[in-house]
Amino acid sequence: LSLPQGTLPAQRSLYVQFAPSDVVLSLQDVTGISARNHLRATVRKIVETPVGVFVAVDVRPMLWAELTKSAVTKLQLSTGSEVFCLIKSHSLQVID
């Protein structure tokens, strides 16, 4: 992942967190945009809620994306779909 400058401690393990709403899914890799993190993934689970849809994608480890129902329908997402996860570096928070 591409972290904001000055956030990476030298020679230490760290964790990065971000909100599911900060993850954008695409059926193709996208170029010419400001998001620096493009991760190839496979949809593993889709969970509908009254307000939206959570999509579990496997990038080893698993992460969650929050989408609208119409986005899931338009992308024709289902378990096993191959997608790209786009995450802005600004959305990443480093946890020591």
C-alpha cells in the first residue's frame, strides 16, 4: 500500500486501517486517477443491509467495501467476481 509521507516507521511491523466506504471497486484496473492503491481481488461474500451492501474481497487478507445496491447490480458482482480495489492513500491510518 502507498502510505501518506512520514507515516512509515523504519523496520517495524504495522497495521493499516480504513473505512469500507473508502474502498472503490472496479471491474478493470483504472489509470489516470489520483488513487495510488490498486489491488486485484476476488469477491468472497456480499451482505445486503437496509442502507447498502458490504462486499468482502480477498486481497490476502480480506477487506470490506461498502457500495450501494445499484452499484452492485450495475457491476454484476457475485461471489467469485474478479475486481480491483481502489483506495486513496489519504484514507489510510497507520496503527502501531
